[in-house]
Amino acid sequence: MVLIIRDEVNRYTEYKNGTVWLDTAGSPIQAHGGCIINYKDYYYWYGENRLGDNYISCYRSDDLLNWEFRNNILTINSKTEKTRVKSDMTILRDDGRKVIIERPKVVYNKFTNKFVMWAHYENGIDYSEARCCVATCDTPDGDFVYHGSFNPFGNMSRDCTLFEDENGDMYFISSARFNCDTNIYRLQKDYLNIDKYITTLWQGEVREAPAMFKKDGRYYMLNSGCTGWRPNQGMWSQSSDVSDRWDILKNVGDCTTYNSQPAFILKTEEEGKIKYRYFGDRWVYKEKGMLDGQEDIKSFYSKSTYVILDLKFDEDGNLSIDWQDEFRPKVK
Ligand code: GAL
């Protein structure tokens, strides 16, 4: 049974972790592997939506609990426009089947006033292309224009995230070399391309699902092991320099990260305090035949839910998470 806590006007007052989360129209929220940004008076939640012709969805909320569906910002019909000399512009395969676009991360570029999305691109048959892809829009929830996919400096690029430093530098982080390594790149000022390879972390340790943030001058990264949709032990690391001397990885949460995989970290200010929360995907998956076809994927994956937990820090900045039944933000 799905327990939904909604008040007299049918609004959520909290979200029970791991349950189906309905949007304001009553449909399950399809925003998997995504991110939340705060722009003007609203939060925008972007994520994977594999249903129909869609790739990436966008929802909007002012309280982080009640989400209005706004748009499928990237679909098989999205406009395409080349911004790099070498990009593969395929957004729908020649045989009419969808490609795969995962782990979208959207950021606002204050230099160009554009919303820019980076994500993981695959050809829809297997995970052999291992590319990043880019799309942009003038508004947070409009139709994004697709700018194609590529391998940064020829590297494989699978699970990924974006991180903006306080000085405005934007970094793209992705799993490389068959997921063995985690690479960090700095983006160009327009965020449309990679400007510089920065470093390779934890070579050979096979990590994915990176999520990065900064607190008190220290950079933090959480990630998962590499077991497909099956959950595994989350880990974390920190450094005082984005390009150097990251700690060895340490466990966070229990051995399945409370049956979830990192999507992103959300920073909010609530009742005068800064809070950091772990957002994870609790995938509903099937052991075999995962890529038998889009029908197959739709039937299980779209039932996936979310796990949101407070990040806790001790005096030395060590990070931990514990299980919590519910997510009860106080941003309003
Ligand atoms: C996971 C990855 C997901 C998706 C899945 C496919 O390891 O984190 O984003 O790519 O594999 O098997």
C-alpha cells in the first residue's frame, strides 16, 4: 500500500521515502537520475522520463513537496543545433527507436542567460557509446534545443554530474574508462563545451552516479559502485582542492545506501539554517533483459521512486547519512 500524506487541500505535507510520488495532476513523478535547481521563486526538478516520446522532464514547486508538471524539455522531436565542430546529432535512431539519455543536470548560465543541460548519451542498443550530451533553453521549463553528443577528449563518459564552484567555474564530472575512473573537466564559460581536463580520481575503483557539492571550503563527492540498477554501498570523499588530493573513498549509509543510488545533493536554507540533502533513486528494476526493448524498460523503470536523506557532518567535516522515513522540507 502506498501511504500518501496529504492535507485537506490534497497537498503533500511530507514525502514518505520510497513511495510513489504524485505530481499536482495525480501522475507519478518521472524525474529519475536528475537534479533540482532554484531559480527565482521556484524549484525546478529535472529528470529522466522514458515514457512515450520523452527523454527529460521538468517539474516546478515552491515547497519541494508539491510538484507541478511543466514540460518534457527533451523529446524525440526536440530541435537540434550544432554548437561544436564534432558532435553526433542523433536524437532518434535511424530505425525509429529512441536513444538513451540519462542523469540530466541543468544549470543556469549567468553569462549567457541560458539554462544548460549536460547528460549521459547512449545509442539505445547498449552502453558502448559512453558520451556526454548538451542541450540549452532560454527558460527553465521550455523546449530545450539539443546540441549533440561527444566523448570528452576521446574519453568514455557515462554517469555524470555538474558542479558550480563559488568563483563561477563549472565542472563536469563523469565515469570514464569502462567506469573504472572518475574524470573531472572544467567547462567553457558558455557551458557548451569542455574547456579543460582537470584530473582523474580513484583510478580503477569503478564508481558511478557522482554527486558533488561544497561546504565550508571543502569539496565533497558521493558516488555508488557499479551494479547496474541494483543498489550497492555508497561512498564519499572530500578535498580542499577540486583538482587534487581527494581522500580515499569511505562508506556512507548502509550496504545498499538504503536501497538507493545517488542522483544529486540539494542545498537549501530552512528556518535560518543551511541544509544539505542526499537525493537518491530507488530503481524498480528487472534482473535480466534490461535492454530487451523500450517496452520492457517502461514497465519497470517508470515505477522507480526516490529516497531523500539529510547529510550530517561531524566537527571534522566527516559526512554520514542515516535512514529517515520521510522528507519534510521547510523552505516556505
Ligand atoms: C546504472 C547507472 C544508471 C543506468 C543503469 C543502467 O549503473 O547508474 O544511470 O545507466 O546503470 O544499467
